[in-house]
Amino acid sequence: MDSTKKNVELESRRDFLKMTAAASLAASVGGLMPGEAHSQAARSTGGPWYKRTYRWGQINLNEQDPLHYDMQWWRSYWKRTQIQGVIINAGGIVAFYPSKDPLHHQARFLNGGDLYGDLVRAARADGLTVFARMDCGSAFEPFYKAHPDWFAMTVEGKPYVVGGRGGDPAVGMAPGEDDDVVLYTTCINGPYYDEYIPKILREIIAHEKPDGFTDNHWAGQGRDSMCYCVNCKSKFRQASGKDLPARKDWNDPVYRQWIEWSHKRRLETWDLFTNTTKAAGGPDCIWSGMLSGNFVQAASSFRDMKELCERADIIMLDQQGRASSGFGPPGTGLNGGFQENGDTGKRVHGLGGWDKIAPESMATYGPRKAARPIPEVRMWMVEGVAGGIAPWWHHVGGYQEDRRQFLVTAPFFQWYAKHQQYLINREPIATVGIVYSERNFEWYGRDDGNYLALAPYNGMIQALIRARIPYVAVHADNIDRDANKVSLLVLPNLASMSNSQVESVQRFVSKGGSLVATDETSLYDEYGDRRPDFALGDVFGAKYTGKRVGPHNASGLDHSYLRLTPDAGQDVDGPRHGNEPPRSAARHPALRGFEETNILTFGGVLHEVKPAQDTTVLLTFVPVFPTNPPENSWMRTPRTQIPGLLVREQKGARIAYLPADIDRRYEQGNIPDHGDLLGNVVRWAAKDTIPLEVRGPGLIDCHLYRQQDRLVLHLVNLTSAGTWRTPVEELIPVGPLTVRMKVPEEVTWKRLLLTVSAETVMPVHQKGGWVQFEVKSVLDHEVVVLE
């Protein structure tokens, strides 16, 4: 990079940071009264608090905070960030109020004080909703010694513990120095959950009643840490008549019973806690445990996201930032993308309903006491809000020496508060539905759910984002309910499907709905047991032969290819072999953009199928051949009849099936040809129903919503995220973008707003039910409102 260009980029970054800091400072001086008035108005609005509290803040207290908590400063921060609700540590591992229970560990520097109560009273005075934070996942050694049977045990009878300075969470670890905290893991099947926590919840309500309770460690031990305490043994035997399984074995009927029993227990715990708080605090004093946006992680901790999102009055998400490494095999170096947060919003709202609020803990730090770069934090917030998530800032500890983490929150939360009317109470507009299920992640994915099940899903949504195709997430159990909202269902390796889910897809296609499916979709039942053939084989027009090819090594770098049909002709420039046709014949729309090549790189897994007579094979498999030395590298078998992509049309439905795992390969390898192919296939199958077209440079994630007589479009600039590994430290603007939106006939509009740049859009063209306009530039995001 030359020095001039480098200096320009450095100045651009400095200008961005200065503007953000200036906005934050201005808010701290002049924004107190408006924020206070807004909070007071929010609490006086009709309806329960959990249906009108959108903007949240949390200071996760530590045991030293009672000594020097700066109440005045934090109250001013509440006001200038214009939050409507605050999350305050109450009890569980550590009590921040004078608990009467001798085993309830008091914050060591509380000294008879009541920091929890002081904060609740301050929040009430400022008109804020209060969520009391609990953590019932572990306890200190005195509690364990008093009730060892309330704690999780290994098969050898040793307690599960976590902690230790610099150590890993080893089993049976002895406490070290005074500050070398070791915590003992509580068992979800024992009296700690059944009796003790409900008692503490009632005590907190009697002491200083919050509006509700939340807890991010409520679900107990995960799948990889089976508990063999006396309570688990007795309760499992009572439920199943069997002893606990001695080890993990997915094919063992008893292990399967344990998995199902463990899921059921989490639902029982959820119901117990929320019934307790409502009985003690009134019908609106709810309990809502935090959930994870990663459904593979949720399954491994027995959190049934479908059931829990339906149960929750407000969906609290503990997903604080994007992962520093992605979902590929170890060592790939792939990073999690911001788009995962937008997808999380779609999935949880698709389960719980778009009328529910789904706040997400958005960390400003990383690690605990150091600030994350402002662009990294802001992009996570931006993408979450685009997916329908409500913002929730989060700091660890009441005192922060790295003050940079405060610079990002006020400007973003003030923007959200100003434009909140456009960001809530809306429904997505999309004609493409991506189908998924937790059982596919768990029972098909089993111990490799990220690679087997989540990677194809992520690869498909990444391809749609790149193609700027809006989509909604559809749970496989809700296909009949949600199918009338879309014209195309996409099943990215939905391998594990129940008979009822299969029948739902068949009904959708029989009514003219189109379908795209990949890899092993429908080849396994709901427990991950292999079927003799695809349950949806008649829909695909394909019969499984039982044969599978590649890759031959764990890195997935086999040099196999997919051949396009028909061949490019001699009119395409390049050396001639002699067998090319004189001129290129027209290819199927799914192969658009590949006119100058006969092959696409592959390197993945392909399941051999026999196509039905009415299907058209667009891609065929080219097997692996030697790559080294180069003198020995040529295709030994340049042509086969093994299909890589089949398409057919039946009764108005367009159907595409890829026996090749192109979606997984795209997530793993980020090969542009794979993204282009998936985008083409989806566009062909969707016919002319996609309601949005965005032209221009950059990687743009598009979210389109309808809000009564209004359309709202989010354009999120992921170009930086797609270019650099975490964390993003500089935002790169893109533009101009030409946008075309299809406007429903019943929507009348008079103006078009850009809520981020606040620029005037001229001109706006309208023709044939579409509007077209230009957005000059997008830094991190733009929200377009047509009303």
C-alpha cells in the first residue's frame, strides 16, 4: 500500500472515531431530559412491560462493585443511551442484597448493603423496567459441603466444578488461593432447582420486587457432561425404568431416552420458575431464561428453541458477539459473520412470533475489561436490529478503565429510539423460506452438528445474502403453518425429517410450491436413523443408489469437479481440443454466468442418485485425479453420468435437487462459483416472485419488512466483514446502490426516507408495481422507509 493511500485510510478511521465520540459527548450533555421523559412514557403506556420494553442495558456486577459503584454516572448513562429497561444482578451464585438464607453467598464487599435494591429503586425513579438477573448454574464450596447431593456428579462420583486461576474446568479440582474461585455445578434434577431457587425467587420479590427475572445459566449440565447424582439416577429410573446410560452412544435406546428426558426436564424447569415468579409477584412478573442464537449449541444444552420461544413472553438472547472462528473443521480459520445475528432474529421470531420482543446482549467489551473496536460492536448491533432483534448493551463491572466501550452505545441507541417506530411491530416480506430443525442439528448432526447440519444452512443463507435475496427461516414443524407466506422452500441438507415433516413438504409441492434441496435431505428419520432411500425421492425425481463419493481427506481439498451441460463451443475463446461443438448452445438459467467454462470446482461430498425420466441433469461429477506433480495432473475420467444437479417442473412447481453438498462447500471454502450457482438455482425456482433487486458493489444483507401501510428495507454493508477477520476495526463505504422494490397494491405511499444518512432520495421511479431509487452510499447500514 503506498503512503498516500495509507494516510487517507488512517484519516478516515480517525474521523469516524471522532464523530462517534462527539456524538456520545453531545448526548451526555444534552440528552438527559428527553431520555428520562421517554422512559417515563414507556412505563405509562398500556400493555404488559414485556410487550413495550425494547431498549435494554446491563451492568453485570462483580463482588467488588458495592465498594465504589458510581450510581450518579450510571444513571446518566441510562438516560443518554435512552434505554427502557435495565438488568440488575440479584442472586444465585452471588447475592447483591441482604439475603436471609445462610447458604446464599453474599457479595464479599456488600458489607450489609443492598446494591441490588439501590439499583432497583434508582431504576424505578428513572422510569425503567427491571429484570433481576439470576445465575443458578453453580455455587460456592460451603453450599456444596452442606448439600453435596444437590450437585452434578461424574460417573466416578466426583463433583463437576469450574474455575481455578488459569486452569481449565477440570473435574474434582481442589480450591486454590482465596481469589482462585472454584464453583461447584448444581444439578437441574435436584432440590437446588426444585426447592432452593424458587425460595430465592420469592425472597427477592418480597425484598424489592422486579418486573421479571432472567438467567443465562438456567439449563444445567449439557449433553457432554452427563450427571450421575442420586437425583438423576432416581428420576431417570422413575421416568424410564432404566439405569442411566454409562456412556454416550447415539444408537443406544437408553441414551436416546436420556436425551429426550433431558429436554423435557428443561421445559419443566422453565415452567416451574415462571409459575413461581407469577404466583409471588403477579401475572406480569415473568421468568424468562436466556437462550442462545446458535441452535447447535442450544441442542447440546437441551434447550428446545421452538418450545421455549413459544413459551417465552420476551425472548432474551445471550449472543454477545460474533464468533472468532467459524463452523468449519478445526484449523480452517473461518470467522463467524455478522449475518449470523440477522439470521438469529429471523429464526427466533419465526418460532415465537414477530409480535414478541427479542432483546440480545451485545457486548461492548472483549475480553472482559477491554473495549472491542467500535466498528465491530456497531456492526453486530446493526445486523441484529436488521433481523428484528432489540438492542441491549452489556458491560462487565461497574467500573471501567477502558472508556472507549461507552462511545458506541449512545449514538446507536439514540438512533434506534428516534426511529423505533420503523423497527418494531412488522412482518418480513420474502418469498423464499429456508427450512431447518433442531432435531436435524442434534439427531443427524449428533457430535458433529456444526459440520453436518449447520454448515449447509449457513452456506445457503450466505449465498442468498450474496445474491441479495430476502428469506425467512421456517421450522420444519411449521411448514404447513408458514408455507402460504412463501413460494419456495429451501432444504439445506435437512437430512433428519419426521414422516409428518415429509408430508408437509409433499403437500406444499402438490399445491404448486417450488423446492430446492441438497445433500442427504430426508434420508434419515427423526432419530437420525438411515432410511433405505430419500423420503422425498419422488419429489426430487431421484433414487439413492447407496453410493457416496469424496472427499478423501478431512480438509475437503480433493480435486473433483462438476461438469456443466451442454459444453461451451468453439465460439468461446481458448485452446481447442477438437471435440467442442461449433457454437455454444443455450444453457439452463441455473447455469447463468458460467458461459465460458465447462467445469466448476467441487471437492465435496456427492451422493449418487438415479434420476427419474422427467428430470434434467445440469451438472455431472468429475472424479478425483492426481494433482502432483503437475506433469501427472489431468482428468482420468473427464465425463460420468453421476448427477450433481437435477431440475424438473411439475404442476407449476419448480424443483431442484443437488446431490452435491455445494452449500456446505460454500460455507467451508467461500468459492464464489458455489455462491453464484446456489443463487441462480434459487432465483430459477422462485420464478418471478422475489420482491427486491439491489444492484451495486459490495456484500449487502437485505432485510425487507411490511408495517401496515409502510415498507422498511435494511441494507447492511457486510463488505468489511467479508474482507477482514475479526475484529473489524474500520468500515468501508460502498455505493451507489440501485434499489427496486415491489410494492403491494394495497400499500399507498407519499415519501421515501433514509433514516441513517438522512439524505433526500431523488428521483423515485414507479412502474408496474415497482419503485426504483438510488442510495448513494452505505457505511455500515441504511434503513429505507417507504410510507
